[in-house]
Amino acid sequence: MHEDGNDGRRPVESGVSGHGADQPAAHGGGDREFLSLERELTVFLRRARANQGEMAREVHPDLESAAYGLLVRLEEYGRQRATELAAYIGVGKATMSRQLRALEDLGLVAREPDPADGRAWLVHLTEEGRSRVTRVREARRARYVSQLAHWDQDEVAELARLLHQLNLGMEK
């Protein structure tokens, strides 16, 4: 079911100037496209947050949803300083320290001295952490393949390209 009330069988923007309970209000100019984008991103992000929580629990039942992104980042980029992880996630040092302690307690990450700076530490996935994250990510990719099986591969590639472009634009 489409969460904004659109059942997916008709376009959200009907072009009718009035609006009923199931139609958004008309807006002038190019606003329609941006309102439609905002609505679809809201639904997408709500579902992504729910999925992230599910994936976090699949990695470990006690894993906080927000910490899943840290594990994925470490899997993709390898060892990193806590300050780099905090900047990437957009949290402060205290929050990052708390999350890393929780991940260490679960046996998913470990810290080691940074050879380039003896005062700093590098965080990395443990073998257990890597195994669990890899398993969950592979299962998620398999779900995408199944859910998008009716899409042309060029459409999937275009969606990935556009999302990448959107993400780059949001970093500014």
C-alpha cells in the first residue's frame, strides 16, 4: 500500500485545479514537481528507516538502528577514526563514543592505535561484525533484485545514478 494514500494505479498529480481528500492541492509553476518529489522522498525515507531498523536487528538483536550505518561504512571503507565516522554520520564525539562502545560490547567492532598518530584510534569491523553485516547486506540486495525484477536494468542503473546525483547535491 502506498503510504500517502495513492494506491499506485493513478498519477499523484492529476492536473485538476481543485482537490479532494485524495488529491493534493494545486500549486503554481514548477512547485508540483517539487511537491511530488518531497512526498515520494518522505515515503521512501520512512520505509528506509524502518528497513534500517530491521537490518540492524538482523545483524544483532541488541543493535540500535542508527549504528547499522556505521557498520556499513566500516565494511565499505575499512578502518576509520571515530572523528571521521562522526562527521560522516553527522553526530558529535560523545554520541559516536557511546555508539562505538555499544558496538564493541556486541563484538562487532574493535579499536586499534592509529600508526600515523599514536594519540588516535582506528575503528574496524571484527570478523564477526563483517560476517553479520555482509550476510544482511547480501539478503537486502537479493530483496532489491526480487522487488525490481520487472524493471529494466537500465532503469535500475538510472535510478542509482539519479540517487547518487541527489546525494551529491545534498552534501553542499
